[in-house]
Amino acid sequence: MRRILRFAAIAALTFATVLVAAPAAHAAGPTATFVKTQDWGTGYEGKYTITNGGTTTLNGWRVEFDLAGVGTYWDTLLTKSGNHNTATNREYNGTIAPGASASFGFIVSGSATPANCTLNGTSCSGGGTPGAPGTPGNPTVTGTTNTSIALSWSASSGGPTGYRVYEGTTVRATVTGTTANITGLAVCSGHSYTVAAYNTAGESAKSAPASATTGGCTGGGSKAAAPYLYMGWGNPPSPATVMNATGIKWFTMAFILSSGGCNPAWDGQRPLQGSADATAIQQIKAAGGDIIPSIGGWSGNKLGPNCSSAQALAGAYQQVINAYGLKAIDVDIENTDEFENAVVQDRVLGALKIIEQNNPGITTILTFGTATSGPTSWGNRLIEQAKALAVPIDIFTIMPFDFGGGADMYGNTVSASEGLKNKLKSVNGWTDAQAYQHMGISGMNGLSDQAELTSLATWTQIKDWAKARGLARLAFWAVNRDRPCPGGGTTSNCSGISQPDWEFTRITAGF
């Protein structure tokens, strides 16, 4: 934020150089034109203007381009995968009448300009398949059952014959109207759909995705939203107080460690029963919620290196499951003693395979660090070994912070998540939607250990992005820190920023 303000201040004193990429003469249909609106040498402010040069209304737009260094943006929803940027319309600027236009802007570090621009799947300079219909309006989910998802969207321009509903590259429904009901789905399964219009001339670009989960999920509340709560640190709050104030139902409880050998205990010190942790879990369950234990973490004596085999480690995990009648467990595999250790990685995976065999229906989660581009070499190995050893891990959760990620925590979180998605796809042969359904994000609220700022607005963006794509989990470190202390730095009992009490938890509950 300080960099952005400094850029803006310099730009206000600098003559702005505007580079206009003129649309091709007599271009048919919509175009997207890029300009630099301000330039301060080390960066600039850019803008795309979408102009409807056609004769029918444009319902929804998606501009894609390649450019590194894109940071803050406005009047669009922007996601990044490496240097590839995808900007889609907001709810207020997606409909463009013939001759009208809409625009969006962004800040760029460096001097490079966008390349390989497409608008709704065709060249930004206009054109496309002559006579093909326009892109349908973005779909919305109008209803779900245990085995079906109903969708609705706005009609496209250009005389469509009908519409195709896609899940990834597979057509799930073909209809003549603007609604569809996808049936025969698995109970409690996540799905993401796009819609394209077609006629005899061809098919339109696909709409933005709409995601939903079928019904029939069991458990109190939703374990998808489960921020960390730590009873051994940071002036722990009453979980019932936080639940009543925010609507959160699940917590990820930290940390199960070794109390000596292959014996599990909270922080390696407090017993599974008769401790403050057990009392907190009783309060959470009494209020209609439940917990996921976080086994491991960055510091302390871990079970993975101390248990002699996958079978012994599974026995330690089973003690924790039996103590609280758990529906899910999270192995937070960090540091060199577990994460960067091939033998222990394989031991953890083997133990989780045994747990899944002995506890039908349990959700298994692996949480680990990440680079801004996605999993590191050790993260890639973990994913590859899960496949090689036939361990059906339910959720791979990354921790997108403390990676020197700079000021754009939303952009870097999305970039890291897209890197995880691509790795899961390549290893498992999944579609985008299937990969998203096996992914989680565990952020750090307020200031991270490296003073990376995740504000309330940024966390809301991250939550909305994850929800729209059907991710399986959203967490943050930690509820103990979900309190204000402006300018307080990184502390155990507040976020380091100005905020209402429990606001990050309240946002997370909306996931």
C-alpha cells in the first residue's frame, strides 16, 4: 500500500504518457483497448476499455492478457495464473449496449505492457466467428438438492439456437432456454459450470463460472470454514463467545505434538482429556460446532519423526480421533523434520491411508507452505507421492504467507492457489473443478511474520475467490489474533491492524 501511494504521488507530478492501442479499422464486434493513464518510470497505471462495436448488446465480458507485475485493480474481478491475467466484469458493468463501453484499471510494477489479449475468447482487436452469438450472462445457482444443481443465466445476443452447460470441457446439459438442472450428482460434491451459446455459425465464448456443492453434507455447521484456535498461546478467547458473535461453527485446534515417543498431546504437554483444550472442544460441540485437530505445525516435537512406522503413526492419530469422535483431521506438515524429509513424508501419507481405511467418511487434510507460484519442490513431491501410494487425501491446503510475497497478498494467494490447482490436475488427471474441490487456503490475518498485510478487504476478496471456485477449506492463523492493535506488529493476541473484534472470523464464516 505504501508503494502504491508513493507511485500515485509521483504520478500526480509527472506528465502522463498515454499509449493507445487503436482498434483495427472496421473491426466487427466488441474490442478491448489498452492505455497507460499514468507512468512514473518504475511502474504505471493501466486501463482497458471494452467497446461494443457490434449491433447487439454484449452480456458479460472476460479480458485475458499476459503481463507480470499486476497489483491493485478496480472495476473488475481479476485472477492470475503465473503471468496470465483474467479480468471479468463486475455486476454493474457487464452489460454493454451497441456503441457503449466499460473500463477497468490496474497498477503495474515495471514497464512491460500486456500481450496476447483476448476478449471473450477472441482477439481484443475484434472479430471472432462471424454470426456466432454473444457470450451468455454469467450463470447463478438457483437451487441445490443432494444430487442436483439448478442454474440460470441471461440470454445472449446474436440469435442463439441454444446453450451448452460445461463442467470443465465436458458438456453436462444442452438446452434451448436460459435454465438448466444438472442431475445425477454425488451427495455433498462440489461442481463448477460455465455456459456457452451456439447457433449454426458457431459457439460463443464461455461465461464466467458458477460453483455450488450438493446437499447431504454431514456434521455440525461446515468444516469448510475453520480458522485456527490455539488454547496454549495468545490469550485464547472463549470459543462460545466467538461462535455467538460470528456464526462460525468449526475451528482448527492447534497443535497435537509428541509428549515423548509416539504419544499425542496438545503442545506435547497437555493431555487429550482433562485439559483446557478438551474443555474448549466441549464448549464448541455444545454450541453446535465441531473441531479439526492440527497435528504438527512449524515448531515443537512432531509425531511424524517420533513414530517408527506408518502403522504406529496411524495409531497416534487414531487416539486423537477416538478422544473427540472426529470427522476430520489436519496434518500440518512443516519445517525440515517432516516436510523436507522424504521418509517422514511417506510415513505421514501411509498413516493417513490407514486412517481412511479404518474411519470411513473421515476427511483428511494436508497443510503445507507454498511459494507465490504454487507448491515448492517438496510440496510437489508430497502431491506426487499421495498419488503414487494411492492415498486419497481429501484436501491439500496451502499457507500463502511468509513467502516474501510483497504487498499484493490477494494476487499472490490466487497465484499460489492456481499453481496448486495445476499441479493437482497434472498429477491426478482432474478437471479445474475437481482440483478446486480438493484445495484449501490457510492465510494469516492482519500482519504476517514478514509484515505482509492481509487486510479485511483482502481477506474478503480471498474468501470470495475461493468460494466462487468451490474450494474445500478456508482457514487463517489465528482466532487468537482476530482483535485490533493498530501498529502493533505481529503479536499472539491481535492482528497488528485496526479492525473490529472477530471480523476475520466473521468473514470466514461466510465461506
